[in-house]
Amino acid sequence: MVNQEKVLIVEDEPHALMGLAELVSGWGYRTDTARDGLEAIERIQAWQPGIVVTDLKMPRMDGLELLSRLHDLKEQQAVVVLTAQGSIELAVEAMKMGAYDFLQKPVDPTRLRTILQNATRQRETERELEVTRRKLRDTGVLGPLVGSSKKMQEVFALIERVAPSNVSVLITGESGTGKELVARTLHELSPRKTKPFVAVNCAAIPETLIESEIFGHEKGAFTGAVERRAGCFELAEEGTLLLDEIGEMPIGTQAKLLRVLEERKLRRLGSKIEAPVDVRVLAATNKQPETAVADGHLRGDLFYRLNVFNIHMPPLREHKEDIPAIVDAMLEDMGRKHDRRVNGIDGEMLSRLMSYDWPGNVRELRNTIERAVVLSLGDQLEAKHLPPGFGTRAARPAGEIAEDAIQLRVGATVDEAEQMLILKTLEATSNNKTRAAEKLGISLKTLHNKLKEYGSAAADSDAQH
């Protein structure tokens, strides 16, 4: 069956131009050609192709200027840029200017065909996005995200802009603000929505296993590798991969990740064969990425590659006006989860929710509302269903430690104080290590290492006695 999508090839080298045109025509696309950006503008306005495949380096008008002109003319083509080795920075710049994807020369036909197929699906996705935009204007809802405030509308506008493309996105924000929800929304509004969404928390995987988890391994690649295993990239093939807490990934693994992102090829641990990968990579962090780069925890070149677009999720205290709508959405979701109907909250409870600063953000709000739903017997939540002392000066989020909860003897060492703080925090969070790490401001990996140290010290002490 002939593909009715029209593809314009823009290339100044005649043999490469004809070769690409024949290749793409052979896949069933309707093709036309142009020798530089100026000629491409004329063909685009006259022929209206859906996809433009363009070289970056050309006389008269190069690929970047062509992108700029198309933006000025409000043309809607998906633009795929071709770049020579060593020009990744230019390709990233093109992505920031609105290019759909980029491909290094010499062109890999398999990769090009995959990009064209994805770009073809983009038009259908964009039509669906227009329906979503109308819903958003009416209700202030975008996927699982809720908010009519200026800050959330700015987030929604960015999501709408980048979701249909193939660009990498770095999602930043405090713990509990909903960074994974942003990633899932980007996936659901993209041409990859029918393919897998895979999320991996880099802070929760031991350093010795993270490369295997992400890239996969062959049988016998290391001690304990008793069978071949696919990594997260392979599991997310043709879909989306979220690398959460990217700053916690070991530097050596970051170097291998950067190579996969730039070459779009993957090699399992213990394998000599490289295989092409087609995965959109999103990353998230609750730290300041620039600080992580300065401190040496995040490679600058990887940050540059991932941060094509940045979406920052604001803390809840900065858009409290969204709390009523967020609570309504939570009540609807919890009604299904707990098989009961709660119609809303009373005025006193809402007032107290609005006056609280929510250090745990939307996650803490959800825990508070869910607790109230479980405790309530009627069809409306009331202030009495809030945690004891909520909203008063002495109030603190569920499980947070009061300032006087830890008493240190005079002369205690810093290590002893640290151990007591960590153990008390674990006690207050009912041994939930993820929540404890968030409250302590350390990574889950660091918490596990500290607990291992304390366990070894205790074992040594027992042995001496």
C-alpha cells in the first residue's frame, strides 16, 4: 500500500540527494527534492510536504536558517536534520529550534525509516492534541496533571509543545511535585503512546547493578549473570524511558548513556554486538542540575544532551490556588480505589489546606486526603479528618520529626548524631526508606550505604563483647 505522506529531501550534494530520494520513495512515500534552504522554502509552500529531511550544512541557506524560516512562516512540517560526525551540538541546537529528530551521516536506513514512520504518526497525534487543548482550556486538566494557575498553565504549554517531538526533556522540581506524571503525560501525548513507558530510579539501584539494569547483559557477563537479560532501553523499544534521579547515576555509566543517546546504538554488557535502539529518553531530578554538574555528580555533556528542553514543576506552595481542583481530582480517583463516594470537603478543612505550605508537595497532599477518606464515614471530608495538629505552628507532615524528638548527649560525635538522625527518621516514616531519604535530603543509595555501615559497626561491637 502506498504511503500518502509527502517527504521533501533537502541536500546540496547531488549523489546523496538522489540516493535519499530513491531510498525514501522505495518505502512508499511521495518524495520531492531541493538543493538548499531557499529552494526548500519554495517547494514547501507550493507542495506542502508533511516531513522535511534536511542537511544542516548547505550554501545560500543552511538547515538551521531553514528551521527558523519555517517557524516564522508558521509551517507545521516535521523536520529531520542530517548532521556530520562531530556536529552533535548543531543537531541539539536544531532540536531546540523545533526539529523533530536528527540523524548522523552516513545515514542508517533502518534508523531513517523508523524516524519517518514516527514522524508520520505525529500528525495524527497533533490532531488529538488539539482535542486535548480544548479540554485543557475548559477544565484545567492535562492527563493526570491538574491546575489552572499561571505556573501550571506554563507547564502545560511546554508539555504540549514538546510531547509530539522526539526531543529529550529534563524534568526538574522538588520531591513530590509530580515529575513522573509529567513524563507519563509526555509519553501519552506522543506518537509513542501505544509503546512501553519504562521508568527507572537511578538512586534505588546499587552501583554494581545499574549498567546491567539499563543496558542489559549477556549470560556470563559477570558473576551471577546466569542468563541473558534485556535492559531498560530494550524494554522501552519504540517507547519512552524515564531516568529518574539522573544525578545519582555513576559517572562511568553516564558516559555509556551519552554514547547511546548520540549514536542510537546499544551494546549489552558482555556482548560484542551493537544493536540500534529507538527510544525517547526523559530524565528527572529533584536537585539543581547545574549544581550537580559543578559538583562533578553529573557530566556536563550529558546534561547538555538531556536538557534540550527543561520542564520545571513548581512546588505546591507556589500555586495553592490549584489545591481545590487537585483535591477534587484526588477524591474522584480515591472513590474508585476505595469503592466509596466522597463529594468534597468542608470550608474549614479547605481553609486549613490552603494555609499550609506543603513541604512534601502534591504527594503529601495526596497522602493527607487519602488518610481523610479512609477515616471519614460520610460523603464529605471535614477538618477533624486531618492529622492531629495539622495547620498549627506545631503541626508537621505525617511522620516528620519534631525538633525536640532527638536528644543528644553532650560530647556526642558528628557520626553519632548523624546515625541517630537517620534511625529516628526511619522510625518516624515506619521504615519507609524512600520517604526517609527524601526527608533527610540524601539519595536512597546513600541511605542504604549508611545503614550498611551501622550494621557492620553493630556486628563488630557484638563480636568484641
